[in-house]
Amino acid sequence: MTPQPIDMEVTTNAGNTTKHVSSK
């Protein structure tokens, strides 16, 4: 999963990218 530039939080937490993406 590639961190989206739109989601700053996702980019910051690369480890939790999947969790953040699932949440959003």
C-alpha cells in the first residue's frame, strides 16, 4: 500500500498505513 499524499497522517506513519487507510 502506497501512502497517499492527501493523508498527511498516513505518510507520517508508514507502519500504520494500512490501518489508517482502512479507517478512512
